[in-house]
Amino acid sequence: MKKMISLFNVLIIATLFSAFAQKNDDEVEFVTNRKLEKQLNLPKLKTSDNDIDLRIFLGRGFTNGGSVLWIRKKKNSWVASRYDYLLKLNKNEEVTTKIENYDIANLKPNSGWEDFWKDSKDLGIMYLPNQEEIKDKLRKEVTTVIGKGYEVIHVSDGSGYDLDVKEDGRIENYSFHEPWIYAEKYPNVSEVRQYSEIIQLLEKEFGINYR
């Protein structure tokens, strides 16, 4: 009996080792923003010594490319950097969590830093909720032949955004997806309109296409 238990344990260890090796060789798990920050050499937001620190992660959708816009202020000095990256593909042509290469571009807002940040705060950049939290607002009541119901749209592809921002020690995190589509469909929902206007502001100020 002891020999059988010992052999069973060896088989479990061998199986776990094989699975671990396979994961490291062909890693296909979801790449998190924290993994991106580490590979792009961005400091952790929580321990960042910037007075203002804004990070907007543009999701890659069905491609292996993505982008991070990092805007920060320390004392009276502002800096904005855009990181465009490509993730490695494994031997099965699946996207991994490892960055293969990336480019950095330094940016400046057309209207100046103080006006840019004022406009950002006026749009609610410091207090907007996750889009998931307002899903009950993103529907319309309709009447069909079988009675009343709700019309709901769901956009699965396109541009998704994760926004992390810190000012004077206060940290906010939220996500949204293709906001201009939802803003057009639900014009009375202020949050999706604000999401959309934040992206429009970034594009206008920095002369970039960020969608």
C-alpha cells in the first residue's frame, strides 16, 4: 500500500510539473494591466510619487497589439507618454502575456496642461463608475406583439478602456467599452456620454487616434 501511495504522489508531481512547464512555454492566459505596467517599467500606481497619475489602457480586442497612455504630474512638471505594444505569439499562433516589443511617443496637449486637466475633471474623470455598474440604464423599454420588454445592445468587439487615475492620494479605477455607440443609442445616460467625451478630448488634445 505504501508503494502504491508513493507512486501515486510521484504521478501527481510529474503531472503538475508538466502542466507548469507547458504554461510557461505556451502561456495564453489573459494579460492584466499590472503585467503590462511591469513589462513597460511603469511604477505601481499605489506607490507612485506623482501628484497626478493617469493611465488609460486601450484593449487589444482580437489582435495582439494594444496601447497605454500614461499622463503624470510631479510638482509643476507634466509628462505624457504613449506606449504601443505587441504581445508575443506562441507556436500555435495564440497570444501570450509577454510583450514582444513596444514604441514610446511623448505627447503634449494642444491647449496646455492646466486647461487639459481642468477639462478632464469637468468631464468627471475622477469619479465615473464602471460601465458594468450602469448596465440597468443601458436599455430601452419597448412594446412588442407579446407585450412590454427591454431592448438591450451589447458590443462584444471594438475598443475597450481601463482607466486608472490618482490625484493627491485618491485612486479611482473604472472600465468602459465603445462608449460612442452606447452614447448614440442612449443619449440620456450621462456616464456613457462622458466616457465618449473623455476619449474625444484625448484625441483632440494629443492629435491621436485612440480607439
